[in-house]
Amino acid sequence: MTQRALVASLILVLVSPAIADEPTSLPNHTIDRRLTGGITGVATGLALVSQLIPIRSRELWNDEITEFDERVRDNFSRRAAHLADGMLGLSIAAPAFYLTGTTIDDVDSDRLMIYGQSVAVNTLLAGVVKRLVQRPRPYMYSKDPTVQKYARGEGDDAYLSFYSGHSAIGFGAATTGAYLLGASGASRWARTAAWSGGFMVAAATANLRVRGGNHFYSDVVIGSVIGLAVGYAVPAMHADGTPYRPSGEEVLAGAAGILGGIMLSSLLPLEKRTSELDRGTGRVHNVHLTAIPVAGGLGFGIGGGL
């Protein structure tokens, strides 16, 4: 997560100033390119430095933040994790594409600089909080030998569950992209598509991180809220007056996107757990003999699960 987001923000830091040679042309917003680029660069650097914070303890938690978190302890799916990584990449790339198109002019460079700043700030916050809280990921509680082996191979990353960087960066990218598109005077259809599509991918990413055993529900909910807040606050700080405010239709489109993303990602088939595979091969579990009273004496019954 951190590496992909940092690479993206670094590219935007380096490319945006180079392609901009005129004063800002983003409507109703003022951008100091040196200051904006500097903040993005510093945030990116601090995010890298934050990864040096050591893990203090490798003990599992006795209790989780919510009852819902308890229900996803020992979740694990490599397929869900890979799908979430791909969707995060889409979340980062999509706004950069629709904010620029096939050619990049000065207004595009301003959008990219603000967008890069948003990605970098979200990456920094998530990275620092993860290293300070050091919450074990859900798969750490699995009793499956295969999952335990995987967990040992993950090293420090296995203790960076809170909060979800995928969720924060995904929702932040979607929010900043849709904000900048709306502030630039895009069509109603384009604005609605940005809010609904961006939030759908971000919500699917967050849900798959839970299904994959990388995060608890509280991790992705808090990460999504923080990502959305940062995603709106960063471009809003550049506004000359009142920041761009999404219409009611755009808010509904975003809500519908979240619901759709959760539903669709919940329907995606994942690999079966070891216990399910065992049942599928006809192995018998919990075999036991039970005395059964019958006429004239006792009999025995054999029971178990297939």
C-alpha cells in the first residue's frame, strides 16, 4: 500500500511543476506551486521515515474495538488481498487520468499537484498511525498452519492493521478527484460518474481488505472517514472563497457507489478455507461413539461430520 501511493505522489511532485509554466488556471482556487510541491515532498519523505518506527510488541490483542471486529478474526484470503491491491491502483490512477485526459495543460498540472498532495498526506497519516498503534491483523489469529506460515513471513506488516491505508487512500483519491472535477466546471454526468465510480471502487477495496484478513471492520471504517476528510480538506484549502460543495445528487451518487461496491465485492468468489476443503474431500471430523438404549440392552451409535 505505502509503496504504491508514495510512488504515485512522487511522480506527481516531479511532473506537475515541470509541465506548468503559467499562473494557476483552476477556477476559484489559488495554488502556490512551490509550496504545494514542497508540502507533498515533505509528506512523502516523512511517510518513508515513519516506516522505521520499530514494532514494540508482537503479542496478540485480547479484545477488539467492536463486536463486529471479533467476527472477522482469523479471516484470510490471498485472492481478496490481490484484488484489493489492484483496485487501490485503479483508485489512484483513475482521477489522474480523468483530470488530465490525453494532453496536459496548466490547469491539469494544478489539479495534479493538489491531487498528489492529497495522496501524500493520506499516506503519511496512515503510515504514522499504523506504526504507533501496531494492531495485529486478523489473519494473525488463524489456527491454520498455512496461514500461520504466511503471517510469519509478513514480519512487521502483520502488526499494521489500524487503520486501513487502502481505505484512506482510496476514498481520499476518489474525493479529491471528484472535487477537482466539479470545481473545474465538468458536466453533470461527469461529476456524478466520478463520485459514484470512485466511491464504488474505494468501498470494494475496503471490503476486500476485510475479507482478505488484512483489516478489521473498524480499521476500514475509520480509514475511509479519514481518507474522505483529507480528500476534501486538501483541495478546499486552496479555494479562494467557499470551497466546492457537491450537490445532493452527487452525494447520493457517492452513497450509491459505496453500497454497490460493498455488495459487488461481497459476491466475488474467494478460495475456500482449509476446513471447507477438508469437508469437500469427504474427511470425517469429530467421530464419536454414543451408547443408545434399545429393547433388551444397549446399542452403540457412531456419529461425526462429513
